[in-house]
Amino acid sequence: MSIEALKPLIHSDNAGFWEGTKRQQLVFQRCKGCGTWRHPPRPMCPSCQSLEVEWAPSSGKGIVYSWVTYRGPAPHPAFTIPYAVVLVELEEGIRFVAGMVGTKPEEIYIGMPVEVVFDAIAPDLTLPKFRKRATG
Amino acid sequence: MRSMSRKAAIVGIGTSGFSRDFGKTELRMICESVRMALDDAGLVPEDIDGMIKHSDEAPDERAIGDSMGMGNLTYFGDCRWDGAACGMVLRAAIGVTSGMANYVVVLRAFNESSGRRTKTSMRDIDQLCTSDLLQWGFHVPYGHMTEAGRVAMIVRRYMHECGVKGNDFGWVTTVCREHGARNPEGVFHGQPISIEAYLKSEMVVDPLRKLDCYEATDAAVALVITTAEKARRLKQRPAYILSAARTMVNGTEEKNGLYGPEPGALTETRRMGERLFEMAGVKPREIRVAQLDDAYAPLVPMQLEALGFCGKGEGAAFCSGGDRIRVGGQLPINTSGGSLGEGYLRSMNHVVEAVRQIRGTSTAQSEDAHLVLVSAGAGGPSSGLILGR
């Protein structure tokens, strides 16, 4: 099944994010004016209205802030139920929606420490996903 | 803001009722509903000089006006988002109280079940710069692509913060179906469910069960709004608009507040409630009946909290057993059945039902329904109304 319909629309406001994932790097917009991180990408800083922005690397570490399990029917043939989608809160304070790797849906809990991994699902698209992270 | 309170009223209601497939175009359903609303008010098409429609619908002012012989509009435009219902009434009230129009119709039609729809998705490529697509491209590659899935994400967080279990939401659906079973216009007429049936309902997107989610229907609704002064000369008991509000906050989308400051709460509903109660000059405990957004059952206890009907984390317990929220209870909700028990028209049917309660003509009529609240769009751009006698 084609995943074309599922690919994100890449444009000059968000290209930096997807270029980062191709390099296996999780980067987010950080305002050059006031230092505020933001996601999803936008052309202007909502805190200080600056247009000056950099794509800054995230630590890739965070916790599960919320999660759901799609139990079907699958909303698109590219996905096999059941599958979980997590909302991760990263150390930088921003939240990011993603899939989980190597963890069954029933093992996920709010507060679970996670870290980023990269999944090249197509030659032109690498998705950041998350796996359970050991702490200590 | 308060200066507009009690200056406008809903004076006519028209509705197609709900079906899985009426076999009609949305334009025809709109025309039938508007004619019914005009008859209800005691008006004719030539009286109408304002029209507020929804941006998701293709039938426009020209098509509707031409079909109905309404050729003299001076006030018209679109509203957006599923939570627009009460905001459309607000826009109409602004039109009549400012003198820009005398009689404004507000309308929606949505053939979601049959698919006899002349406009499909808002999510076209030309919508790139709209907020939903800011988020959309970051959700869809992971299969996070249904509205139920988006709601489930905020509901899980709410459950975590408030110590609520999934089964606690069952009484919302049960009571909505109980009310809907009494309503011949709804698709669940004569079909109540038991709490046991809810508990056996399969998970669609955990933590949401199938019976937590609305089912698609075909429906149209039209309302007529005019000034309080003109309302007193028309056929029906006016449903005075004590207050109307519309709210939006950063970091949210439709049923999708993942990036805002408090995804587990309904920030927009809370702010909307504050504006509604201030403008109307009433307190939550004075409200006799509430028509809440029940597209997804857990949104009901979340709204009860956000609107101040109960404390944080107490919404599910408030609904438990159903006695407080059914007709005759402390705060009857969704007395037509709402989205879960009547049909899904993005809260337009909730506004109609609020008017019926004010008039005393509901199929699940509450005694002394002199103050009725409507809350639309929970979990995204929201709108609300307080109607009074």
C-alpha cells in the first residue's frame, strides 16, 4: 500500500525538521530572538514574534505524556492494528506525537522514560520514533 | 459584552430530523429546514436579510437565497470549526443588535452518513497554512489520523490527572441514549442501551469504546434570530440570548489540544464558560438544563468541570449512575439525546433542543427550564450560549 498519502507536506517553514531526521537528528525550531522552543513548526515565534529561527538539536529524551492504542478498524491500510501512538514530552519542554518501537501497547504508561530512534520508512522520509529508555 | 445580553432571541427552529440517508442534497435539506424555521417564527423568505452558514458546506448564500426567494441579504458570511454552532448564533445576534440585519437565518446541513455531500474535506493542499495542517503532517505518518484518536489522546491525559477509569464514562452514553430513545427525530428513537451494553462495547481507540463515539448521520438545521423587541411580536415564546461566546487558544486544533498548556483540560471551554456566565450575570448552579458536546462521551465530564458545574476531577463521579444528568436530575444534559443519542450535526441540534426546553416542547422536558446552557466544540475552538425565558 502506498504511503504517499501519509507523507507530510514539506515546505519552507518545516523543511528543517525533515532534513534533520534524514541525518538521524531530532531538531526543533528555537527562536533566535528569545530562545523559546516550538513545535509544530511555524514561521514566527509566538512569544516574541521574531522571524529569526534556528533548527536546534533536541536531546531526544523525554517521557510519555499521553498515549492511545488504535484497535481498529485501521484508519489506513498502511497500519496494522493494534498500534500505539504516543505523545512525548521532550526535555526541551515541547511535545511530539510519534510511534513506539519495541514496546507493546499495554506496556506503555504515562511518565515512561523514552528516547528517540529513527525509522527510514521510505527513501525520502525518515520518521523519528521512540523506545523505552533505561534511567539511572 | 454585557450590553448585548437579552437584546436578541432565537425565534424560529427548523430541522430535517436525523437519518442514515434522507436521499436528498444538502441544499434541499437546508431549504426545507429554513422554510420550517420561517413557518415556526411566522416569517416569510422576503423578511430574511441575514444569513450565517458554515465554511464546511458547499450550498452558499446565492444557492440558498435563489432557491428560496430570499433576494435581499445585507448581512452574511461563514463560520468555521466543528465547534461553531453557538458562534454562528453569536454572529447572527451581532447582526441584528447592531442593526445590520432584521432577521438572520443560521444554518447547517451535513450528510455525513450517506456521503451525499457537496463539499468533502477541509484538509486539501490549499489549506497548507491553516493550523490543522501545521499539525496534520506530524500526526498522519504515525497513523494518528482519526478524530477519535485525537480525542483519546487528551482523554487519557485527563484520566491520568484526575484518577478516572474508562468505565466511568459509560453513564454519559447511557443517559444520552435514554433521552434519545424518547425523541422521534433521532436515529436512536426507541433504542435505549444499558450500562452493561456500554461495558461490552469494543475499544476503537483505547481508551475510547465504540459507544463513546458518535455515529454519522444526515441532518440539517436552521434557526432564525432577531432582536428581542421584534421577537415579542412573533409566533413563539422567544428564547432570549442571555449570552453567547466563542473562544480559541494557542496550541490546539479541533478535538486536539496536544500542544497547549493543559491537554488534559478543556481550556477553551473554561474560558467560554467564564464569558458566558459573566455576560449573562448568572452562576453555574442556576442553569437548569445543559446541552453539552457529546461527540465523544468523556468530553461531557470534562465540560462539567471546565464550566464549573463540578470541581476538577469530579465530572465522571457526577455522571455516575446517571441520576444527576437525566431529566428530573440536578442538571439534565442533552435532553434530545445529543450527538450520542439523537444524531451528529456538530451541536446545531443541541441549540435546537435548548430552544425547545425554553419553549417547554422537548420530548424530555425539564421542569422550570428557564436557563439553558449550550456548549459546543469541546477540545478545540469552542462556542457557547445561555438562553433564557
